[in-house]
Amino acid sequence: MFLIDRVPDHIFESLQKSDVDTSKIMLASYCDMNNEHSFCDTYVVVTTENIYVISGAVSILCADGKKPIQEWRENRFTTYDIGEIEALELDEMQSSARLVAKLKDGKYAFLTAMTNTCRTSALVLTKYFERMKKGEITSPDFDIDDEDEPSARRCPKCGMRYPDKNRKVCPRCMEKGKLYRRFGMFLAKYKKYIAIMLLSLVLLTATSIAVPYFSNEFFYDEVLSENGGFFGEILLVIGMIVATKVLSQIFTIINGRISAKIAAKIVYDLKMTVFTSIEKLSLSFFNGRQTGALMTQVNEDSNTIYSFFCDGVPYFLVNIVQVVVICVILFIENPLLALCSLFTVPLFFFIILQSYRKEMKLHDKNYSGSRRLNSQLSDVLQGARVVKAFSCERAETERFHGTSRRAAEYQKNLSVFNNYVYPSLGLILYAGNIIALGVGGWMVISGYYDFTYGQLIKFVAYVNMIYTPMYFFADMIDWSASSTNALQRLFEIYDTEPDIKEKDDAITPEEIRGDVEFKNVEFSYIKNHKVINNVSFGVKAGKMLGIVGHSGAGKSTIVNLIMRLYDANEGEILVDGINVKDLSFNALYENIAIVSQETFFFIGSILDNIRYAKPDASYEEVIRAAKLSGAHDFIIKLPDSYNTKIGFGFKDLSGGEKQRLSIARAILRDPKILILDEATAAMDTETEKKIQNALSELTRDKTTIMIAHRLSTLRDADELIVIEDGKVAERGTHKELLAIEDGVYNKLYTLQAEALKNAGIIE
């Protein structure tokens, strides 16, 4: 059999309970959603006779203090007859996909859904199922292609898929100690501050240990007792106690000032580390992630890590020293009583260690719930206009209710766990205190070991000083679990390699003319699913190339490849005869500007948003660019003119106004290569005509690549190419392509002309 994904034992048990012969399994793949797009564990298992889709979830059960056990809870088991299935297909969406079975009667059966994480596995499943239907695979023992070998992309220990194919690190099996060692190197530049913090904490601990001696044994046995060496010197002892307390407060203030001083710096560094790591990554990274989730990583994870290392670890180290010192003092003072009162400490640590793994899982789920909640909230707030337009307030409220309820459930599970573990630990520690009082009191009364009342009070005070750090150690387990998860996510981002890299010896020409050429280019966003297939064309410097085709044909992908937002899988893309992979990023991006149909503006003034393409541009240059794009007239009518704030939460502009600002931004760049991707799609005919006139002047002596659905805007292009199913179906001038009666361009132009006639726009 070919296990595309590791299949756990409980799935084999479910199959066997349903009388499935597991020896006939041919393929097996994991998906992280069911056919209702709900998150759960779903396994698609293909045998020689049927396809089985099993959905459910693994629950962690704890009973009577025993070791946690995993229980598989199945909620769906569906069987499909292979004889009725013609093919398996993958319906791909932006952040998810659906695995469907095409039936012989022409209908479709929806098997399951999945996120992008599992999409590659589903594609491999469809590939080998097709080979099964062709008769190329007839038995469970068959040879697989090397590129589909799962061991190269999965952890050999647990079978979990690596989150990043370029970083073969398993979050589940990685050594947690390595995370802390790596982060320790990050803190190295703050070692002086941290050393002073530790010293102040040590001195603080020393003064704290001295207080019980002066206020208990010394006070009772040496000052209040007639046989004491300082009998009656109450003011002296009170002065010593006050002095010790003042010193303790001074060391506390020093520690607090240093902590406050480095807190902002470390949090700033952490956030900048995460943000710069995210910024260096390629566009493909962001396609598979939600904005809210990344915001959570930048903000919450940074604060969690800082709190653990700067508020937790120093106190943890000092508390260890304090516990060891006090234990030594107690055993010197009274070994038998120390043994009796401290026997609960090992039991305390045993329970803590047993609860750590459970704590980790609960924190992980709690974070996931919070991340999904933030992501959904971000989507709804940014898409408020769409929600209102389709009257989906009730649906969004119900969806938010479900996400919020799950997040609350995860938070509740974590809180409930903490609220029964930590009070139990408190009772265990309190038992030691009771034993110290009981046994110690008997020793004082019986005169055993010459144990005095003052010594007993001091002894109990020291025992209580041990128990306080114990509570801190218990909190550190919770803290450590949360911090470990945050560190894991931090280094996952930090170590992720961008798909698009600049070569070490990248070329930076003195001047870019603007020649662009595609040579046998192939590209696919997802493996084995070509979007661009053997495309070849060229455009000379200063000329205009028009690209037309149906929606989804691959036009915008060609633009993405020119700008090297993605790299071609096969073939070459040349600028001035140099492969774009050999050009430096500065040389490439400083000479290319794009105006897309999807406009985006940052929060700021109109002036700042236009200047984004050229930060050092003068005010006059910005106005010139705005005039050429047709934006100047509406800008000066705004209350604050070019200083009007736009972006999320500020002045809302129409689609046409946004498009004109986007064009102005590109004009300001004054590029050698200008790309217009449906640049005038949101404008009326009159505005479009004005901008076309302006663009005629702008595109002179520049290489222009224009994508447009309105074919009339491409009449003046030096050459047109027609993209159909990722290939160049036709090429030529407007007149040459119209002359091809059965051509794709001719059909598109005719359909548009008829539509305009029916609308009364043209005669």
C-alpha cells in the first residue's frame, strides 16, 4: 500500500470493525476537514474495491490520576464504490480545497475538504487513483515515483508533515531545550542587564532569608529570654529587622528599574525579529495564512516570550538557590524535622512533571482558538461592506458564535485543569507545614533535640519560605508550556526560507532598457497543476504588449512571474537578455511598476500613499503624477486636499478614485517596464478615455504590458497575445487577430461588441 500520510492504528481498527480487508488498501491520505468544512481528522482510504472516508477526533482522557489516554471518537464513516467513480478531482480555492468524486452518471460526490496544508497529499491521491482506473496499478504492492515518497517531507519519528518543506523540523518531536538555547543567544546582548538583575535578586533573597532569623529565633531566644545574649535589646533587634527589610526593598526597586528598562527593548526586538522574518518571505507564504493569525504571532507571542525569560527565568533561578540554601539550613538545624516536613516536595515535583505534557497541549489548543477568533474577526471587519451588501449579519454572528464558543471551550479546559491541579498542589504543600508544626511542637514540649520555641517558629517560617517558590515552580510549568509554544512558532517563522531568493552574485546593470522575453515558461502554484504551460513571447523595449484571455486563463500569473513574485518552474524569463533570477532585487523592482485591478492603500495621507513608490519625490512630482492619472481634480476637492487621510477607518474613496491614485503611484515610479493589470476596470468610459490619453504619453519609450478585458483599449498595442488554458493560443496585432474568423480573439471581440450594442453604448 502507499500511505501518502501516516494512518494511525485506530483508523485500521475502524476499518476492520466494518469488515474491511485492510490488506487490500492501495492508498491512504489525511485531510484536516470533513465535507462540512469543519476542522477534524479525516482519512481517505482507497482499497481495490471501495473508497472509505472516516472522520472524527482524538480526545485526551484522564481518570483517577492515571496516565492520559487517547480515545478516537468517530462521527462519520462513508463508503463509495470504486466501480461507480470515474475520477477523483480537487476543487481548489484560495485557502482550502475540496476532494470530489466524479461519478459515471455525470454527478459529483463531495468526499471531504482540507486546508492548504493537506492539498498536496490530495493531489498525489488523485494522481495515483487515476493510474488505478487506467489499470496501471492493480495490487497494493506497486512502485511509486521518487518525488511522491512521503519520507522526505515527514518526520520519521511521528509521521507528522513538516510545516515548511525547506525546514525539516517537526514541532512535535523537536527538542524543547534547543529552543531555549537558541533564544539564550538572542538575549546575549542584554547579558549585563540580566547579570545585574540576577545579582539584585540574589541579594534580595539573602535579605529575605535573614529576616526570619532576626524576627523569630534571635528575637525569642536571644532578646526575650533572660538567658539570651541580647536580653531586653528590643530596639536593636527591631532596627536590624527594619534595616534588613529596607535593604530588601532597595534591591526590589533596583531589580524593578532594570526590568522596566530592558522590557521595552526586548519586546521591541522580538516583534521586529518576527516582523522582519515575515517581511523577507515570498508571496506564497502569505497565501496560506490569515492576517489575524500573523498579528497574533507578532503581538501575543512576543509578550509571552519576554514575560517568561525576563519575569520568569531570573526568579526561577533565584528561587532554586533560595530553596537549596533553606533546605541546607533546615537539615543543619533539625535533620529529622526537615525530613518529615519536606517529604511532600518530591511528590509536588512529580505531579508537576506529569501535568506538563497535558499543559502543553491545552496551551496549544488555546492559542489555536485565539488565532482563529482573531482571523475571523479581522475578515469580518475588513469585509463589512460585503457582509452588509448580502445581509449576512446573522450568518456571520452565528459563525462568530461557533468560533468564539470553541475558543472559550479551550480557555475553559485550560482554566479547569489549572484550577484542580494547583489547589491540589497547595494542599500537598500545606500538609508539610502541618507536619512541621505537629512534630516540631512535640519536640519543643518534650525537650527532644533541645529544640526551643524560637527555633520552631524560625523553622516553620523557613519551611513556608520553601513553599512559596514551590508555587512559583508550579506557575513556571504553565508559563513554560505557553512560552515553548510561542518559541516554536517564532522559530518556525524565523527559519522559514523564502521561495524567491536573490543570488549572492546577482547582476545590477547600469541601465535597464526594458526588453522582456518568455522562453518555454511553465509554472504551477500547486505541484502537478500547471497554470502556465510552455509560454513563449517577447516584447521589445518601448513597445506595448496586450494580453487577453478568459478569466483564470493565466494572464495575471504572467505578470507575477515578470515581477518575480513567483519563480517559473521551467523555462526562462529574460529582461534585457538577463534571466530575472540573475538580476538583483533592486535592479528588477526599481524598473518595474504595476497598476492592478486590486487597489490597496496604507493608513496615511493621499500624498504619502502616492509617494510610496518614490519616498523622496517632491510635492510637484506627486502633483504631476496625479494630473497624468486624472486624480488631481478630485483630490483638490477633498477637505484636506493631498493631506486627506485614507486607508482603513479614514476617508473612503470610490473604486475609480482608488484606481487613479494607484496609477499615479505607478507614474511617479517612472519605470522602464509598466504593467497595467485591468488598470481602468473600475472607471467610467469618459474617465477611462482621459486616462488612456495620459497613458499614451506615459508609455512612450517604456515597455508596457497591458492586461484588459475591454479589448477596445488594446487596439493600439504593438502586439497582442491570447492566453487560453495557460498557453499562447494566438498572437498578432488587433487587425491580424480579428481576421481569424474562428479565433479566440475574434469570438471575444464579437461578444463584447454585441454586449455594447445591446446596452446602447455603441451603434
